Amino acid sequence: GESVGLHLPTLSVQEGDNSIINCAYSNSASDYFIWYKQESGKGPQFIIDIRSNMDKRQGQRVTVLLNKTVKHLSLQIAATQPGDSAVYFCAVGYDMRFGAGTRLTVKP
Amino acid sequence: DAGVIQSPRHEVTEMGQEVTLRCKPISGHNSLFWYRQTMMRGLELLIYFNNNVPIDDSGMPEDRFSAKMPNASFSTLKIQPSEPRDSAVYFCASSMGEETQYFGPGTRLLVL
């Protein structure tokens, strides 16, 4: 089965700085990857996704990078804001195997 | 659209009791997923349905857990009998095929 891990369980950044959250996966055949954001007391919320035929995709203030060679996925948040404070999950595959999550804290 | 609807939002019950969690997926979505989230184990996929048919239930912890989807707009997750270790937040999510999953607000279950 899929093994999905995160490099850091917590990340603290200053407001306005850029944030980078990383994720590693084990199944080289995986072809669909999603980042979710979960705020306290709420369900995970879709942020951005990427398919294996791409190595980069940009959204509003967010960028996902996919390195299939080393089976690594990252989420970059530009100009991090206090509202970005949440737990971020990567999910792999269409059956959504989730990583453990990284808690992002934004300091004002 | 109201999004994925789950009920109840909170459930407190005693060990041994039956618990039924309910989910209404987003209209038009044909895939439905049940997850459990705990501090220790994170977010775990329990089971998912496609066109009302269970596709993968390998995540269901044991026979005490069962899930049904009698029609495209309703699913239940039942725990009988419940145990304290079942205490968790249970999420339902739906999607259109292999597209993005949309999560409900979750049901917070506490088994005493």
C-alpha cells in the first residue's frame, strides 16, 4: 500500500515569509497528488492538485512541485498570512492515502 | 450547493452501544469516502463507494464496522458494538469520479 510521510510535523513562519511543506511518497506508480488544508474543527479543504505528467502547478499564492525521481512533493505558500495557519496534508492516488500532516503556524 | 452533509456533528455514547453516522454527498457526485481521524493515526481511509458499490473496504478496522450506501444521496457508517478506542472524528467525502474529494464537517464521536 501507499506510504506517505511528511518531513516535519510542525512549521513556524513569520507573517509575510514564504512557507514550504514537504511530502514523500513510496509508490512510484502514483499519478495523482493533492494538498489539503485542515483548520481546527473543520474537514480537510482542497488546495491544489497535480498529476504525474506535470512537475509544477500554480494557484493563488500556492505552488505545488512534484519530483517523481525522488518521489517528493512540496507545497509552497507565498507571503504566508495568519489565515494560512492550519494542518496541511498531502494525499496520494485517487484513493487518497493521506500523510500525517504538517501543522503550520504563522507568527504575526 | 450545501456541500457534504454529515450528522450528527457530535455523538457521545457508552461502550457497547450502536452508533450510526450519516452522510449526504454532494449532488451529482458518484464516489463517497469514509475516513477516521485521530491524533495517533492521522487521517485513515475506511471505505469508499463508487456508484453506490463498495470498492475498497480494506481500511475498515474490524467486523464491528459496517458501511452502506443504499442510494446515491445517502450513506451510513455503523459501529456495533462501539468501544472507547473508536473515539475519533469521522469524515465523509464525495467526489465526481477521480476528481477532487470534498469533505464534510465531520462527526466527533466519543465512546465512554
